Amino acid sequence: MEATARVSSIFIYPVKSCRGISVSQAPLTPTGFRWDRNWLVVNYKGRAYTQRVEPKLALVEIELPDEAFSEGWEPTKNSFMKIKAPGMSVLKISLMKAYQLVRFNAASETRLIDPNYAPGHKIMFSDLFPFMLISQGSLDALNQLLKEPVPINRFRPNILVEGCEPFSEDLWTEIRISKVTFEGVKLCSRCKIPTINQDTGIGGTEPNETLMKIRSDKVLRPNMKQQGKIYFGQNLVWKENPSEEHGKLVKVGDPVSVLKKVSSAAEAAA
């Protein structure tokens, strides 16, 4: 089958709402790419702290060992995650221990995805779904309408693809990336985080203001119940039975083939 697009970038966000890491490949797990949103900053009450509450989390940089994204790699007592923030010393976190920076315990905890969209699938600290894909064409089309273009980090996807038409990912209900099959289960509705400059931690009104004009449910789904939402990107789940799949990787440069799609965004799940 001829490829529709190719993977141009892969992003991992080890600590929810902190800066992402661009990688050349990422191992798959049932809850998303390995290391993606495994950790969460909590306040003194133990409640989640995200950019919705504290935009300056965008300035916090995360480093993992390069080998952490290799197939089959396991951490040792000398494996650390490094956390950097402006004006602060580097913090080294062992990949083997739990801290107040809480880590999702996959051995004892389960977060199920809304069964209306993907019954039986699980996530860690992702908002709703394990993977989110955006096309470069969609970003370029949006930026043509903005006075000041925004980079892809405003939208925090896991997978960026190029070579397809703008917003074609809206229609994808089943795709294959290399030898891995994903299901497109829900258009990604956006909160205020895209309005936060990820280099400064300062919020504004764009691109959400423009997205409301071109990507709202009123525009895309005029005959559906209106919820005042805006959409940018496609949420995915890994289709294969994870218990039977081992050593699966997605790599930059992998071809993307569309196996199933709907005819319009109005038909897509949202």
C-alpha cells in the first residue's frame, strides 16, 4: 500500500506538562510511548499540577539517557532522569524510585480510556488517550492565518507526520505506521495550553482564537451538539493486542498508510 505520509518527528513528555523530548524512535507500550507522561508534578495536597494551572512548567526541561529509547533497555541504579529549570540546579531522579514527583505505578494502577471511544485501552498520566498525531500540513495551514506563527510544541503531539494534506488526519480511523496499526478514535479537543508560549511560559489568546473560527465544533460539526470546543489533531490507540506484540518501535521516517477513513470531519468521533 502506498504511503500517505511519513513520520517526521516523535515527541515524548516524561513529566506531564513539562518540556518534551524529540527522539528518533520510541518503543510502544499499551499506554503510549515508553516514558511518555510517566511522571506528574503534584502540589502539597497531592493534586496534579499542569500548565493549565502553572504555565511556567513549560520551562522545565527533561533529559533521559539516550539508551532509554532503545528496544528492550531497562534502567539500573545508575540510571537517572535529569530535570532542569531556569535559575535552579539540575535535579537527578532515579528511574527506580518513587518521589513526591509522583510516578504512575502500572503494576497496581489502571486508568481506562472512555469506553465510548476505545474500550479496553489504558493510559498513564495522559489526559485522555495514549497517542496524539498531528500533520505538518495542518500546522502550516493554521500558521498561514496567524500574525505570529506557532511551533508544533504548542500542541504537544507524540507523532508529527508530513506529506499529507492539511487536516487529513481528521479522517483517519485506522492507519499503519511501518508495521504497527493504530486506530484514530477521537479528534483532539484543545484546552488553553496551546496559548502558552513553551519557550517563555507566558500565555496569550492565539492560536485558540483563530482555531475557534476555523476548527470549532460549530464549523466542523454544525449538525452535532455544540460544546464550544476546538479541535486540532487526532487521538490514537495501538490496535494490536499488546500482550502479543513485543519490541515494536515507531521511528522518524516511518511510512504512514491510511487503512480506513471517514469522508468528513463531521463523521469523525469527537
